[in-house]
Amino acid sequence: MRAIPIAHLVVLGCALALAPNIAAQTVYFTSSPMISYADDHSAVITWNTNAPSDSRVWYGTDKNNITQSAEAPSTGTTRHEVRLNNLRPGTAYFIKVESARTASSEAESCGIRSFRTPSTGQPAIRNQVIPVVEKCASPKGDAASHEREDQAHMEAAIQHLKQAQAELQKAEHDKGGHRVKAIQLTEQAEREVQAGINYDSQHETERRY
């Protein structure tokens, strides 16, 4: 029987020792669910979690009967994106969002959120926070030591700053140097907002923006 090199045994032992801790890691949301895009027949819902996990959205037109579901094709990500298809124009939908690593480590966005699809011919919705219409008593999947602020407004600010940068990039001429300066300032503002999100994600104290 061929002997296994000691170095390989050490690596294998470390991997086995770490595996239970990885699987048991609590999953929690680091940003609120948002609509990155929605037209009269579909919507793309996005959110972030602290650890790689799967992506699922429950939805329906009756907040007391949210039974339809959609999942992302890929799993094991911290940046989640789920598409809802075959929606009706000008209709209010209610959603709940879930991410899980294992059956015992699942995060669910607290409360029920709602959005309305645009009517036929109306402009699409982009980068919009999905408001909570029915709050829950306590966040599922958020352990006391991992409570995090609902940072929907901070996330929305980043999206608006990105849009501002894109529009400034499209603008013609240099505007006496002011256009370039404006681009630099929006980039700096985006970094500061992201730094604020990261800071809050590393601290236990909850604050409402």
C-alpha cells in the first residue's frame, strides 16, 4: 500500500477541521432586497449576504398567500440575483427573500415587501428599494451576535452614485475641468458610502438611517 505523504495528511486534517465551522456559519443579510430592474412582465431582485449561500424569492399577489418561488441558477454566492418571470403589468406583488447554506443555517428577510410592476408602456423600474409592508417580530436567521442594520438607503445611494458616474462619462466636452472633478467626487462618495456599509457590518450596534 502506497504511503500518503505527511504534508498531504496535514492539509487534509486542516480541511476536515474547518469544514464543520464553514457549514455551521450563520447566514445573515448585509443589504436589503432591491429591484435592480423590473418591466411589465419580469423583475430582478438582488441582495447581499455575509456568507456564500443560495438565492430564493417567494412571491405572489396576495400577501397572505405567497406560494410561488424562483431561485438563482447558481449557488454559493454572497451577491444574490433572482429573476421573476411571467408577471402581470401594473400589478402589486408581495415577496419574501431567503438565503441558506444548510437547512439549519438560513436567513430570511424580515417581513413582507411589496413592489408594483409598471403598466404596459411605462418605463422600467431600476435600482429601487423594496419597501416593507408588514414587519416581523424578530429577524429569522439573524443571531443576536450577528444583527445587522437594514441598509437599504445606503445601498440605494451607491446605485444612484453609479448612475451619476455613468451619465457624467457620457457627457460631451470637459466643461472646464468640472466634469472630471465631478466624476472624481462621485467616485469618492461611492467609496465613502461603501466604507460606511462595511463599518456597520463589522459592528454590533444597530442604527437606522
